[in-house]
Amino acid sequence: MPAIYVLSVGVDAQRPPDAVAWDAYAQDATLVQAAVVGASTLYPQVHCRVLTGAHATRAKVFAGLRWLAEHVQRDDVALLFFSAHGEWDARAGYLMHLAPDRPPTPAVLGGHELLAALAPLRGTTLVLLDTCHAAGLLTPALHPLPASFLLACHATEASYGQTPRRNRPHGYFVQAFSEALAGRAARTAQGLVTVQAVGEYLTLRIPLLCPHQTPVAAIRADSAAVGLVRIAPTSQRRHPFGQPAAVAPDGPEVATFAATVRLNGDRRDANARAWQTLTTRRDDDGLLGHWDSRWKRTASRTWQVGRAEIKRCGQRVSILYRDAGSAYLIEARTVGPDRLVGRYVNLGEETDTSPWVGRIVNPDRIDGQWNGGRWDLRRGAT
């Protein structure tokens, strides 16, 4: 009977050995293992080894790799996760820092060593790497790939995370992966989450959580359709951008707010002036496509300016907004000839959400309001 094997490694090697501070990397390794165990309805047997903190040494990592080589069969899945400090060296290539086997001697795992250790593995092998310079592991290019890889960032980039809330994943990569296994990467009516779907979800989701981080998915053709989990249809949340959906975009709070909004759409409105910089061609729908967008609080004179894209899904309009530090999704339905009524959600912090109402003044102007201020869209047609 097919099984899934998990080797999850997390260590902050720059943290003093006797420190009592939070080892966020170690926690992320535990959370990845928990995400797989909690979601693996496709595999009755889930075998795990978790190496964290002082236990994440070279010797134990290689012992874990030998464990995989000995036990993983052709129909099984091997999932390897690493959360650690990574670097790129012009001569040595990609390097990952692990806990020392003999303190205080530093321990380094070379990318070439890790790739060589993957060669004996059978079955479907998926490597998740949440380190700085992660894509350096695949430099130079490998043909054929010894496994499928989901890498947190390009070889020249850093991998980021949040630190204020210790009850949530630290790495944005881990947050996105956990969301994917929880059902947000499901792409079929049967709720199947495949290796390919997880890769697509991470490449869309992570830049919304952190604009400075560009994930890389390198997936073998023979692994793309392999299922990792199966999600009950009721738990799937889908829309055209493949991101977490806003909760209750048609709820009572939205209706109550919409009844109070008065957007006249006249020349005196703040959005009447053509402030946008983006020039784009309108879609046949009139609204679809790319826009400039900006928002501000009622008491503020400063606008936060970003870019938005509008897509339609049935009777609903989805607006994906990005600026230098945040990403938001607005989900709205068309009410009458010129109103959009719905709700926004901050894609990096889902408790940040509010009703939103927009007035379609013309195909290049939407005046908008949320419960804390204005949120407008403008564009110029070519």
C-alpha cells in the first residue's frame, strides 16, 4: 500500500546553542510535518522523521536520507523539507547551515551533497527548501532533475517570514505550503492536491505575502500529477486568482455598509482627476484587465498607490490589488448597472477585512469606498 515519508529539518544555526529564544526554523519543520500528517488522506501510512535545533546535524540528516533510500518504494512519496540559513558561494555553490555535530564547529551541507543523496531515492521525491538563495541548489541546471523541487526564492534572493505571532508559521514559504495542503491548491472536482498544483499555488501566493521573494518550482513531468492530499469539496476555496477567498462577501455586514455608501461619480470626486500612470487596453467586458488603484483612510491625505487586476467569475468580480508591501483581494457582485458590492481581505493577514463598494463611473474609472476610507481604481485606454 503506497505511503508517504517525510524528512523535515529545521534549525537556526546562527542562534547560540544555549539560547532560550524562539527557533522559528525548528518550529516550521514541525509545522510542515504536522501539515502533511493532518492532510494525508490519500496515504493511510505516513512515516516521519523531524530533526530540529541541535538535532539537525549533518550526521542525522544523512542518516535520514539513508532511511528514505532504504524504505521508499516506487509507489511511495518522499517529501524532504529544510528550513535553515542558506548562502551562495561563488566557488562552492549553494550551502546550507546545519547544527554542528561537534560544537562549536560549524556544519555546512553543500548543494552538490544533497543532490547526490537524492539519486538513490525511488518513488516520487519532492524537495521543499525554505532558505535564502534556495534556487542556487539547482545552479548549474540539472538534466534530468533528480527530484521535484519547490524553492522559496531565487538564487540571488533572501527568504522571509513573520516573527510577531509565534503560533503561526514563520516562513512565508511554510505558510503558503500549509495553505496548499489545507485545500487552497485543490484544482479538481475531486479535491485532489497534486505536486503541480502545490507548485502553482506557491508561485502565486508567496509573492503576495512578500513581494521581495520569488519562489521557483522545478517539477518532473512524471511527478506533476501525483496527488499529495485529497480535500473534501466543502473545504475548497477557489476563485480566478487561486488565492484565499474573502469570507462572506455577500453577508449582512456588507449589505448594511452598502446601504450607507453614497458615491456620486461627479467631477468633484477625488477620483475624477486622471491620476493614473498605467496605460492598458480594455477587455471586451469593459472592466476586466489591469488598473491603477489607490486607497487611503478618511482622516489621511496620503494615498497608498498600487496596481490591480480585475477578473470575472460567473456573476462575481474579483479584484487583486498589490502595492509595495501588501496584497488584497476584493470580491464583489454587480448590483444594478453601475455598482459593485462585496468585501476585501488582506492576503497576508486574513483578519484585515472590510466591506467595499465601488461605483462604475465609466470603463476607466471606479470610485470605491471601504469602511475606513476610499479605495479607487483608474486607468487609461490605448
